Amino acid sequence: MAERADDRLVRLLGIVAYLDGAGPVDVEELAHRFGVTPARLREDIDALWVSGTPGYMPDDLIDFDAFSLEEGLVSLTQSRGLTRPLRLGTREAVALVAALRAMSTTPAVQADPARAAVVTGALDKLTAATGEAASAVDVRLGGPEDVATLGVLSQALAAGRRVRLRYVDAADVTSERDVDPWRLLTQSGATYLVGWCHRAGGRRTFRVDRVLGAELLDVPVEARGTDADVDVAAQVVADAAGRAREARVRWRSAARWVAEEVPVEEVTDLADGSFEVRLRVTNPAWLRRLLLTHAVDVLAVEPPQVAAEVAAAAREALGAYDEG
Amino acid sequence: MAGEIPAGGPPTRPDERLLNLVIALVNTSAAMTKQQVRAGVHGYDAAASTEAFERMFERDKDTLRALGVPIVTVEGSGHSDEVGYRIDNEAYALGAVDLTPAELGVVALAAQLWSDKTLRTDMSRAMTKLAAAGAGDAVGDAVAGLTPRVRAAGDAYGPLLEAISERRVVSFRYRAASTGQVRTRQVEPWRIAARGGGWYLVGHDRDRDAERVFRLSRIEGRVRLGATPHAYELPDRVDVDAALGARVRHDSTALLAVVPERATALRARSADTVPAVARPGTPAAPAGRDLVTVPYGSLTTFADEVAGYGAAVVVLDPPDLRAEVLRRLRAAAALSTRPQEEADRG
């Protein structure tokens, strides 16, 4: 796929401004700095070499030392006024500052004062450099997690040590598990711990707000040869998609948030304003709970067996209230 | 892009044309008129007609401004009344940022936050500019093991951000949650916000003449921007959480009768140091249950949560919470017997 013109322009301007300040730089190093291959960087140099002020005579052009370049060294000899790095555009400033602000308020960062200080430092410097435009976007991540729990998990991650968790799952079953923590994934709404669960003998994802207690163990985590850069968010989704059963639920329009907050496969809007979602459910207890909670807005459930289970649970509950 | 190669050399790529325009406007002594740009700047000479040139030049100016290049217009003077263009060299440069390697590690991690392609593009350009400003290598130790991620905001994000930056009124078709009806709304946009899995616009609804919150996912089709910039004032302070009614307050307390060993997550929020006792007049607890007091903020959210436990948790007090939970349970009990009638609602 061809690169966008504006992306390349930003890099071309950036290369000149950087070289003007830094002096001669190795081709490989410069390519690494700007996140491109050395071959692509040489194309950039070639493009810069023929660019300049109107007239485009040799003295009007951006220039490099040709002999150095043959030896793999990029040495700028004429910058044609592009000596300073370009400021951030509004969209760029917003994306950068809003992301840092969101990070600074995540429970996982706030649980650790040293981390919080680094994030705040970066945020302050960038806010000073970009101005106030960035306040147009306001992102808050994470949910109502317990700061003490997050503190233990952060410590375990930093030290590479195992934790013992008391965990209550979606089916309201409490268990104790020893977990080698890999990552804390903070998403809008909740924080998840991803790691190796020794009780299950496999990779598991835990919602931190359901961790009732976390204890740091004096055991180093076992190496599992996992790729640290793996896309955890995609993994969580993939975990949820395995061994799934399909269900269809028709909702009143008032429950439109369901389509937005629950991982649905498909949403169909119906003429009367109601809508139907198709779900893949790995945990039947989770679906029962969703329907029990929001039955007021449920119009129909497929398969009928699911509806029957929910109704039975509700009748049992009404019995406990003495209105069977 | 395939194209014929005209006599006189290969066609100029748009990025190289833009580069030459920047260099020309940075170096011009006073300003350049459009005609000077067309005649002098490499890449514009290829425009087939005056109209084609005008379109190309307007688009290029927009592109450069979006990237942060401060192009200013200069009114014609002396013999010429033609408008000229130059780059404001004072405003061009990024101020000193000087991030430590650890802070740069944080920035690199923050770059992963966005799910939208356009936001990721914005972010990677910002990173390129920081690299150009001499930022060193990032060290990720300070944020090891963290992965922040926010859900995609969708197509409405770009136009809404532009509208807020320029204070333009927007209009869009919006599906109301209460009725499912789609209506056109006219809004002065104040802030784009992400909370609890959803993206929202907070602003002033012109038709209702009041502050309103819109979910971006319920906007249907395109967001249109009004023609006039600076069409309204932003309020000094926008409280997103107050607008969303999501402020967490723990100003109510529920008395619950819980089956032993169950609803552990609820119990964990209890502040009880001694076993809870029912006030006189509250309904009797079913036999064999633990009495637990739990603080809560929103009545409906807490009723949702409690109903989800089914028979394991019975609300004894307060009565309004009990009634809300019972309403949910009755609706659920009716699920298997018949399709619900609209009249059941409420």
C-alpha cells in the first residue's frame, strides 16, 4: 500500500530538522529514528535532494554530502530554512495529550506512585508544548478497581513474581488461584489481568474488579516463551470466542447500550425501533445474568431453553422474596 | 497511482509538491500570490487548467494546516490587490519538549491506546515530530506490563473534533434510545468523551436549548459542519461525568440478605465491621441468610447488579431498591411463558 502523502511529508520535514540539529547521522540510525527501512530512508534523501525554493538551481536545493552518504553517513549541508521541527497539528496534539491524560487516570497507573510521576511528567511537558486545544477530547479508562489490589498486581508485574488471587467469576464462584502475571490491560470500563493460571494450567484473563484479594508470592514467574508484544486486547476477544454457543436476543430500543457495551456478533435494527443482537456466549452464567438484570427490556430470546433457565432463576428469586 | 509520464520528467508526487510549497513559503521574503505559486513552485506547473490548479492549491493548504503548518494570508498591497501566502516562521516550530527516556516510554505506550485508524495516524505523526525534535530512545520499564486500550470512536470523531476546534455548529441524524426514532439534531459541540466502553459528545442541543449527551455510535450517517466558524462560545468548564450522570456517589446503603458463601463481590464492598441488623419495620430475611449492608450510588445500576444474583441476594431495605429488583425479576420470570406485551413496560 502506498504511503499517505501527508505522513511522508511530515517525515521529510522531520529528517531535515533533525539533521540540522544533530549533525551527520548513520543511515541505519536515522531510519530507525523515523521508523522506516534504510531503503525507504534513501528514497527520502533522494526526494529531499531535488527539493528547494523556486528556480530549483543547484544553490536553491536542499543538499547533502554525497561522499559521506556513500559511506552510509547522512550529512546535511543545506537545509533551505527547514531548521526547526514542525509543531503538532490540532489532531495530533489531541491524540497525544488525550492518550496521556487517559493513562494518567487509569487505576493501574495511579496504584503506583513512581509510574504516576513518569506519566504526569510526560503529560506536563507535552501539554506545555501543545497548548490547550487538547482538552476537546476527554477519555477515562478503567473501572472501579481496588487500588490496593492493583498495587499488588503492578508490583508483581514489575518484579516478575507470582501472585495468589482470590477470584470470583461471573457465575459467582469464588476460587483461589496462583497466577503468573503477564499484563494489565486497561480498557474503557474495566481492567484485566492476563497471565498463566496454574490452577487451570493455561492462559486466563481476570477482571481486576472481581479479584477479592491478591497476595505477592516469593516465587518468580515461569518463562512461557510468550511474545511480550502480542495484542492482548485481541487475545481477550479470542478467549471469549472459543467454545461458544450462539444466542439471539430481541431488545426494546431503550436497551440500545447492549449493542454497544456487550461483545455482539451482529445487530439488526427492526422497523418498530427494537433490535436483535446475535451473541456468542462462552459462559452461560454470564448470559443468564445479563438477561436477569435487563429482562424489562427483553422482548424475545432464542434458543427457548435459555429463556426457560432465566425464568426459572427469576421464579426462584421471587420465591425468596415470598412472592413465588 | 498509474499515470502517463509527461514529457519533461516524471510527474511530481503530492508529498514532494507539498514539500516544495513549504520550502517556498518558508523562504519567501514577503508573501507569494497564487500565480507565483502556480508559475514557480515545482509540481503546480503540471495542473491542466486554472480550475485544476485552484482545487489543488486549496486542498494542499488544508492538508498543510491540518498538519500544523501555519500558513497565513497577507492582504495585497501597493499595485497588486491579490492575496498572498506565507508561513509564519514564529508559529512553525514545536516548543522544546525534552522528554526523559522513561517519559518517552510512556508516550510510546500511549500511542497504542487508540483503536481507530485515523487516531493511530494522528499519533504516529506526532511521534515522528517528536523524533525530529531530537527525542532519544524510549525506555519502557516504568510502564512495563501495562496495556491501555480504548474502543474505536468511529467516523464521527474527525468531523466533531474539527467542529470543536473551529466552534462550528454540527448537524447529524441521531437515533434516540427511548423511541428508536432517527431525527436530525443541531448541536454546538463542546467535548468528545470516552467513558465505560462508550464514546459520547457533550454539547448544547440547539433545538432543545439545553445541554445534551449523544452517543457517537447512535449517530447515523455523516456529521455535517456549519459554514460559520466561531459560531458559539465554549463554556469555561465542561463536566463530562456530571453530564453523563455517571458520578459515583456512595450516599445510599442497602440492607441485603445473602445466601452464605454467595455474592462475594458484593460482600467485598461492604463496610460492615459488626454483623448488620435490620431496622424495625423492614421485611423479614429468609432463614439461614447473612445480613450485609452495601453502599451504592445509582439506584438503577445497583438494582441491575442485585437482580443478576437471582435468589442468592434479597433486598430488605430500602423499599425503592427492593421494588426495582422485584420489577426486574417479574419481567424475567415472564420470559419463558409468553412474548412480553408493550404494556408490561414500567
